[in-house]
Amino acid sequence: MADFGLTAITLAAAAASAGTAAYGAQQKNKAVKNSQAAARRAAITQGNQIEDAAKLERLKRKRESDQIRARIAVTGAAAGVDPAGSYADLERQVGFDENLNLDIIDTNRRNQIARVNSGAQADITALGAQTRNVLLDAFTSGAQGVSTGLSLYNALPGAQPTRYGDERDFFQ
């Protein structure tokens, strides 16, 4: 049977190691969750910024098309041409160009949002890989504490290193 000094030192070292490891793992997990939440909020903010920029770009393209249509109408009126006549092809081309530009803006918006979401998901996954198993960390550190306790005990004057030399002797 192990003497009281060996038991006390070993258990104290194990408990201190396990407690410290468990606390550290809890703090690490809390920091990871906070970082994941921040990554989600950043992705939402970026998505909103992309949406706002796309809306503004769509408005600009529509105004450009309206300006071109107005110029065509003024030019036709100044030339005395019927609006449904020879400038109709130009009107159709303006409409085609406008729709094409709006489609490009929408495609770019979708792609940018997908890129932001993909990057955020990768960041969240990478952060998740950093979480710690509190019980496993506590157990592992507790086992290391036993080893440290045995080493401390064996370093004491009057210790019996031949009888309690290492962990194998302690766990028999």
C-alpha cells in the first residue's frame, strides 16, 4: 500500500493538472465559439454590402439606359423622324444591352455572396477543429500530474524510489 506522502503529492499534482487543463479547454472552446459567431456576423455584413453595391450598380445601369433612350428620342425628334421608325432598332439594342448588364450584375452578386459564404464556412470549420474535449484534456493532464507527483515524491529526501519508482509501480 502506498504511503500518505506519495498519495497526497500524486493526487494533488493530478488534480491541479486536470483542473488547469479543463479550465484551459473550456476557455479555448469559448473563444472558438466567439470567433465562429464573429465569422458569421462578418459574412452577413459582407453579403449585405454586396447586395447594396449590386442595387446601386443596377440603378446606375438603368439610368444610363434611360439617358440613351432620351438621346435617341431627342435626336429622332430633331431629325423629324417617327419614333417608331428608323430609331426602333436602336431602342431595342438599348433594351437588350440593359438586360444583359443587369444579368451580369446579378450573376456577379450571386457569385460574390457564394464566395463570401464559402469562405466563412471554411473559417468556421477551421475554428471548430480547434475545439478541445474538456474531459479528455483533464484526464490526460491528470495522468501527467500523476507522473509529476511520482517524480516529486521520488525527489524528496527519505523517499523509497525502489518501491515507488515509476507509474507502473503506482498503478499495480
